[in-house]
Amino acid sequence: HLHRMSSVGKLKDFYNGYSATVLIELAFVPLFFILIAYIGGIIVAVPAAILVLFTLVSIWKGYGLRGALQRRETVDDKRFNFLIEALEGVHTVKSFALEKFFARRYEAMEEDSTFANYKVTEATSGTFNAAAIFSNIMVASVISVGAYFVLGGALTTGGLIAILLLSGRIMQPVQRALSLWTQYQDFRLARKHIEDLLMTPQHEITPKTSSGQTLAEGKISLSNVTFRFRNEDAPILNGIDLELRRGEAISISGAHGSGKTTLLNLIAGIYTAQEGEVILDGENINAYRAEELVRHVGYIRSVPLIFRGTIRDNITCFGQTNEAQAKELAALVQVDKDVAKLPGGFDTFLTGTNTDSITPGLKQRLAIVRVLANKPRLILFDGADRALDKDGYATIYSLLARLKTKTSMILVSDDRNIYGLAERHYDLVDGTLRQKTIGANANNVRPYKELRL
């Protein structure tokens, strides 16, 4: 995406007015041909034939340049993705002593990128070299044919000079058009990149049908919900129907990549369904503003989201949540004890990257505090137990068990204990929800105290 954002500059260069100037100059080319025909008669066929041949060669080379540009974009995307992913997981790379292996792979990608750049340069220079060659061919052909007519008395020397000057004027705007044609190949790829970015789903807030704030109850209703990232793609979710009553807990399971997180993003109001409706506490999910939606839905992700700022900033969402309320919840999940061990306490600065000095488990509990400090009535739990240590897991499980009677929950987890908190269980298969038929002993999870957590 970073590479695609750089395409904005290429669009700016193409729209700077140069293309309009070239098109205006091209409008004079037919006038030059008319003047040549008036002065030299049949001689006009010479520059016309050379111009047609030059146009065909330019189009052919332009398509070759487009292919070279596409190959370069593919290679560069692959290299940038590898670089960013390697840097993101640099601690894992170092722990397995894979630095040299990753460096060799990156060198191979650099070689591919250099070769792709060479091919683009070769295609570009070949196009402009062809323009210079055809310009010389134009001069030589007009002089040769014109000299024959001058010696035969069908054309004066002054007429030949005029034709020669007009022929040169024909090639100049055509050469500029060729330059524009080569730029257009890069422009097409840049525009495609920007279009891909603009296809990112947007959250649109529609006016509410009722006045004032809606009472947070934790009721959710999905009616024939269908979602796809792009219109031409197959739907990830297709005709989803779901009813969740106040104080009810359900679980959703499914294979990796089946769309569980996508479904939770829809329920959280992050994505917008192409078809169907998501009704939260009697209102369409798209009708809620962000500051109001957090009172209704709390989304606990599998990967904790930490913002650049202090721990206090993170648990209060930079002052948008009451600090006393956030610290009360922090005490419930024992965040305060771990934070007290840090030199800066709640004023410890975090960067939101892997370089932070706190553990992944503490990061997850900080994110949980931030989400639940607003006391949402619907909790979306997306495998957030994976990043927790033993004590953190025990604390969060106890918290979920306490909240079970006060809030509604949608649980996505591989853990049997968390799975056992749900009254109904669903499988997400081929984009549709299927309710499981649970046997009498299917939910016989060992008592929590026996796990010694």
C-alpha cells in the first residue's frame, strides 16, 4: 500500500497540463499535410507513409514498455512486501539466526528488481531512439524524392525547402505525443494502484430514524447480510442471518480464512455490507457515530492494537474515556499491578511496535481495558486469548464469566473454556452460518479451578 500511495505523484505529473499542450500541437499536423499537398502534390505521400510507419512502431514499442512496467511493478511489490514483513518480524528472524538467509533472499529480489528496471530503461530508450531514426528518415526521404521533382521541373527549390520545413514540423508534435504515450503506460498502472486503494470499504454514517442516544442493550440482528471486498469478487459472507438477544452468548467457529473476523468487523461497524442489514439495539449499525458506537460494541481483537502514546493514553483512548473508570477496569484485569512495576507507571511511553518493553500479554490486557472501559453491552471476542500468558488468561476468563450475565457476547476462540461460555454454537462454512447441534456432553468442560490457572 505504501508503494501504491507513491502513484499519486505520477498522476500529478500526467495531469500537469502537458498532455493538453501535446494534443493542441497534434491538431496542427493535418494543416501541415494540407500545405505540403498544396505545394508539392503527390510528395505528401512520403511524409504520410513515414508517419504511419512511425506510429505503428511507436504503438508496438509502447505495449512492450507497458509489459516491462508491469513486470517491474510486480517485482517491486514483492520486494517491498518481503522487506516490510521481515522488518515487522525482525525479532523472530534474529531469534532463529536467519539474518543471512533473509539477506540472501532480499539480494535475489534486488537483482530481479534491478533487471526489471533495466528492461524498462531499455524499452524507454528504444522508443525514443526510434523517434530520432524516423526523424532522420523523414528528412532523407523528403530531400531525395523532392530533388527528383526539382530536377524534373515539377517543383521549385523554394517549394522543396518549404516541404522540408513542414515535414520537420510534423515530426516534432508526433515525437512529443510519443513521449506522452510512454508516460501514459506508467500512468495507467499508477491509476490502477490508486483505484485499488479507493476500493477499500468505507464506513458511511446515515441519519438516525430516532432522536437522541439509543439505549445500549447488546441486541444484534443480521438479516441476509452479504459482503465482498470488491464487486467482481465472490462473496466472503453470503446471506448471513443471526439474532442475538440481550445477555446471550454465542460462539462462532470455522476454518482459517472462512470469514470469522470479517463477520465481526461487520458487526462492529468497521465494514459495510453490500446487501442486507446489521441492526444493533434497534438501529442500523451505520447510523452510529464512532463515539456512540463504542458504548454499544466492544471489539477485542486477536492482535492487540497499541497506539503511540503513554499507557494512560491507551487505556483512556487519549482522554475520551473517563480515567477513573478505565483504572477501575485495569484493576479488575490486574493491569495496575504490572504497570506499577514499570519505572514510568501509567506514564510509560509506548510506540505500538515490537520494540516496546512490555509483554504481549500486557499489551492485550491494555487493549481489553480500553475496549471495555466504555462498558459496551455487546462484546466481540476474536481469539484474544492467544496473546495472553497463564495469569492473564485466568484473569480474562474470569472477567468474561462475570460479564456473561450482564452483556451479550460473540466468541471466536479455540479454547474449550471460553467456547463453553456460549449457549449457542455456529459454524461458518462457505460464507454461511450453520447452527451446531450440541450433544448432552459436548459442553462438559473441566471446571476452571482444576486447570490451576
